[in-house]
Amino acid sequence: MKDKLLISENFIAYHAAAEEKSEDKVDIHMYFGGRFREKPRLHYTGTHMAIFKDRIEDQLSIVSLCRMFKKVDEGANKVTFWFCVPDVDLEGGLHPIRDNNDINLMKQCY
């Protein structure tokens, strides 16, 4: 049975490779509570952030992202996760995270 994805559409998650602790542990920075705006350029307006420290990179999955976010907002009922390729602006580097293939793409980018 496929897990339901929970949270609002104005949510973004970054996989923070710059915060790497070791070869297999990373910190996950999740930005939420904002919106994507297109003018003058695509940007994210949220100011809320949760940091999940020392996550084992090989255990990251769409389900684990949902579990992390449930710690931030238990009442959320729909989710959309995104990541941005490092050193690329949102217009060129923003990607949705829909499944574990997208999680693997995110890990390769970092």
C-alpha cells in the first residue's frame, strides 16, 4: 500500500550536503509555510525552517521525508516536496520529489 503524502503545496525541502557530518550522514533543511512567486524571478517566500540532523543518507525516502515533516506539522494532509540543484537558481534547478527515484536524483546532485 502506498503511503499518502501529507502537506501543503507551498513547501520546499533542501537536502543540505553542505552540512554533511560524515560520508553517510547528512542534515536535512526543510523550508515551509511560504509560496513560490514568479515575479520578478522565481523565488520562495517562506521563512520557516526545520533541520533534521544526522540522517543516514541511504535511508532517505519519500516516506522518511513525510515522517520528518509530520514532526513539524501533524495536521498537514497533503504534501509536495521540492529540491533545488546546488548553485542553480530556482528557475533552472527546482525539481519535485514525487518518489524514491527523485530522492536518488537529489542525492546525486549533492
